[in-house]
Amino acid sequence: MGASLALGVDLWVRQGRSASVEVPVRLQAELLSKVVAYDRNFAARARGRATVLVLVRSGSAESERVGEQIRDELAVLSEFGGLPHAEETVRYASKAAVAELCKTRAASVLYVSLGLSEEMSGIASALDGVSILSVAATPADVERRAVLGFDAESGRPKLVIHLDQARRQAVAFKPEVLKLARIVT
């Protein structure tokens, strides 16, 4: 994991910082594709093919833009956590609808784009008991109970993990990831 994150740090330093997210979307995609493999439940959840739902707010150009960027960046990766993968953009309708989509599509990961911060706590509550890794575009949404987010500290990307919500969503990160992360409870 250390060498993989080092690669990510080098890419982040070369790319520079994005104005709308703390860590550039390209780097978020690369880090996410590596971090999921450190979730003990990821392979069982994915069942041979990882499905990533990208949640966007309809009518928000910024949300749609970041959602499209992450979907496109993930789509070019040959593997996601060591597995084949598919990405799908979904539009926010309600917290219950999000949870139902995650279940019916057998999603492994839910990426929550910008523009949904006010909905994040409700989405997290709806996902209690659903085995899925929720990932926020911004680290502030981890405080609102997204399981994973990416922050920048001293010019380097930093994983942010909401440990209590991870347990509620059956996400069990290995200790080597937790050592690298800022933990929120």
C-alpha cells in the first residue's frame, strides 16, 4: 500500500490542486481503486465485478461535472480493487431511493459527488445495514458520515475514514489503511 500511495502523492503534486475538491478527481479514482482492496468485505460485496454508482444532484452543473469526471477516470482503470468494474451515474431523488438503488444494483461503492452535503447524513442513515463503501467527493462529507473521503494535509493526499459508519455499512478496512488515515468517529 505504501508504494501505491506514494505513486498517488507524486501524481497529485504534479497535477496540482483542483478548485472544487481537496484532492483532484483523477487521484481520488486511483487511490480509491487501491483502497477498496484493503476492505476485507470488498471481494464478497463485488461478487467478481465491482459496480460503482456515482451519485449526482440533478440540475447542479458542478455535481454533474465531478460525477462525470470520476466516472470517466474510473472507467479507464483496467482494474478496480483487482476486479473488473462498471460505473453508473445515478441522480439523487431521496435517501431511501439511494439505498434501494445500492441494493438492487448490487453496488460495491457509492461515490457521492458535490452538491449533496446537506443530504449526506440522511443518505448514511439509509445505508445503515447495507454492505457498501460510501465515498465522498469532499472530506467534509466524511464528518456527515460518508465512510471514506480524501483530504489534503501538508500538500499530500490523506484518507479520511468514518469508522463508526464503516461498521454500519460492513466496511472493514485492514489495519495498514487505518494507520494511514485520519479517523472520524
